[in-house]
Amino acid sequence: MNFYPFADIETISPRPMLFITGEKAHSREFSEEAYRLAGKAKELVIVPGAGHVDLYDRVNLIPFDKLTTFFRNNLK
């Protein structure tokens, strides 16, 4: 099955979307493209110095404060 995840990304709007990527992540361009295509209520966080897999388990790089704020503000 061929699936292109950005094909209907604008249909998620107006639900808030948070994109988090590493500054050095090879996948950063995908997050930036998804952010560009998304509707309103969106935020892009680029973690300085982080690569793609760094945000899996290097807890010192994961922006927990941003996640906490985003979910508190949007899951009321």
C-alpha cells in the first residue's frame, strides 16, 4: 500500500499540531514540510544539536517543558 502522510494533513486543522525535530536530524525536512502544509494551530520546535535518534532516548535533549505546555494548553 502506498501511503503519503502529508496528502491530507490540512484536514487535521483546526486541531493543534506540535512538530519536534532535531537541528541535525536527517528527517528535519519532513517535519518542516509537514509544518508548512499543516493548517492553523501549529508549532515547530527544532532542538539545537539533536539528531534524529537523539530525541528517542537522550532525555536531556527532549523538550519535556514544551510537550507539557503544549498538552496542557490543548487538551483542556
